[in-house]
Amino acid sequence: MTSSSIEGDLSPYQFPEDVPEIVASVEAAWSGINAVFVTERPADGDYTMLVITPTNPFTAGVQGIAPLDCTNANPNSIAAAFTDTVADAVTVAAVISRELGYTYGLENIDADSDFMNSTFMIGTEFDDACNTVAMEPQACAHVGCAAGEQNSYAELVSRLAPE
């Protein structure tokens, strides 16, 4: 789900002992993509922050929230993964990958295995193939595919390539 903000107090993640497994799962999902994952806020520089919280200010079934940043115009986006109905570390990591995908301009697509799938199933990867963008109208321009398609993996690699 995309939006611009969350207001109010957020409770801390209820299973802190799972954080190392979550980080490892996110790192595996983003393998080959120029991204570094840390559990402490960097002292300086640009970064995207994701908050893991059981506080879900939306309706049941909403797994997270993030701004859709088509051009990564805001290199300091903030997103959230809600764990009010999700308990296992692998699922939390998949929700994190989806929400971070929005912050780098990925849209929902018609590919069940992709983190960005339009059915909100829990995806297992960023698919390295062109898939139909499920949102109408499409908000972002995507590279390397026909109009109306997105290659989630290639898009992230192109946006996060070393300068």
C-alpha cells in the first residue's frame, strides 16, 4: 500500500530476537542489488528507513505502507511493515522488500512470485522479467520493458547502481 505518512506512536516490533533472521532474509532477497541493510539509523548521509511495528493504523490485511517514489526523488523515504497479523521472520522480510520496492519506484505487477505482486500474496523474489503493471493508470515510467510493464529486479539494479 502506498501513502505519504503515518501519524501517532508506533509500538516496537514484538519479536526482536527475529531481527537477525529478518535482516538475513532481506539481504538474500536483495542479492545483486546495491543496497546495504542495517538495524541502526546511519549518523549521516541519505538512507531509506523502514520501521517494523505491530501498530497498524489501517484496516486488517494492510501489510505495510510506503511512498511510491517513481524517480527516487526523496532519497530519505520512510516506510513501515506492520506485524499485527504477521509473525514469522520470512514473511516480515517479504513485506519489507515490497514496501522498500515502492520507495524506489516499483509498482504492483501481475506476477505471483514477485514481492510486488498485485494480489498482496507474499512474494519470494524480485522477478527478473517484464511483467504487466497492475495499477491503472501506471504512475511510474519503467526501463527495459514495453510500455505498461516492469522488471522489478532490473529496475532496482538500475536505480541503485553504484555512482
